[in-house]
Amino acid sequence: MNIPAELKYSRDHEWVKIEGNQATVGITDYAQSQLGDVVFVEVPIADTSVVVGAGFCVVESVKAVSDIYAPVGGEIVKINDALTDTPEIMNEDPYGEGWIAVIKIADQADLDNLLSSEEYEKFITEEGN
């Protein structure tokens, strides 16, 4: 299982790459493996606000339809339009080209609730999540 050390993670299996006051968000390698082949992504809408913990994207796979939850609150400043035409990149490159959105973080305190790579690995191992 690939869990890059430089990223932060939510308990809902999203990853966060923090760059200044912006957070690039996607689903983890673990999440994409649990979903199976991703066949459709309803990308979020740019220039809209998201609340931490609220659904902001929908991913449909051969197994299920799943909400993706905002790991931080703020404004969506960029979306990955490529997911509309090639949703399978979430499976192929979840930490790279498979990113979902960039969120301008409204409250840096949201980051305090995210897990380190070690904490996330322990979380998915011990909790069976």
C-alpha cells in the first residue's frame, strides 16, 4: 500500500498536500483499491465553498457510488477536469494525476484533525477501514 510520508490523511481516506494556504485533495491508494475500477467522477464546482467533513465530490466505481468528503474547509480554487473524461486515473495515479481539487484553506486548524502517514497506516490496519 502506497502512503506517501509528505501528505496528510483524513479518516475518510482522502489525502491532502499542503502548499501554503492551499490543499490539493484526492483519494488514497487504499480508497481506490477498495472502490475498484473508477468509471465516473462528478468533480466539484470551482469557486464554491466546502465545509470540512461535507461531501464535495462523487465517485462511481464498478462496486459502489461513494461520496468524497472535504478534509478541509474553504473555497475550491481549481478542479481536475481530466477526471471527467478519464476517471480511471484515480486508480492509476491516485497521488498524482488523479487529484480531485485544490481548496484554499479557510481555517488552518482543520489541518490539526488530519493524520500523518504513520497514523493513517495504523488507522487502516487496526480499524480494518
